[in-house]
Amino acid sequence: MERLFLDHVYRWLKPGGVLALAIPGQRLCEASSILSVHFRDIRVYRLTEPESTRYGQVVLFGVRRTRHERERLQDAEITRCAVGTNSW
């Protein structure tokens, strides 16, 4: 569901804009393909409020890439980001 949400709404964020998204931590992998291509400087933080802990929620921050940045990406960079060897 998070991947579908990101697939539709990432376009609404202008290049250089910051995404802040609270999602269950176990859903992060399914959204990684969109995140690795369209966002940079991605950071994930675990939420510590009791309700957030109960559902394993994290908050994700990322900066939307410009078209030029996306075109310069190498396939290896996208793969590296998607499998989580980045600083997520």
C-alpha cells in the first residue's frame, strides 16, 4: 500500500522538496524501488511513542531528486540504494 501511495504522490513534491513519511518499518523494503530512484539523502528514524512502537512505525525523510540527478544515476547506484547498503 505504501508503494502505491508513493507511486502516485511523489510527483506532487517539487524537486528539492522534502518528503516526510511515517510508515510501519516492515513496509520500507516494498517502497525502496521508488525511494532509491526519486529521492536522495534518505534517512529513517524509529518513532518511540508507545503507539508508534506498538505498530513498529518509522519516519522517513528524503529529498526529491531533480530530473538531471535521476538521469545521472547509474544502475549500480539504484541497486545499492534499493538493497539498503546506503545510509538508511
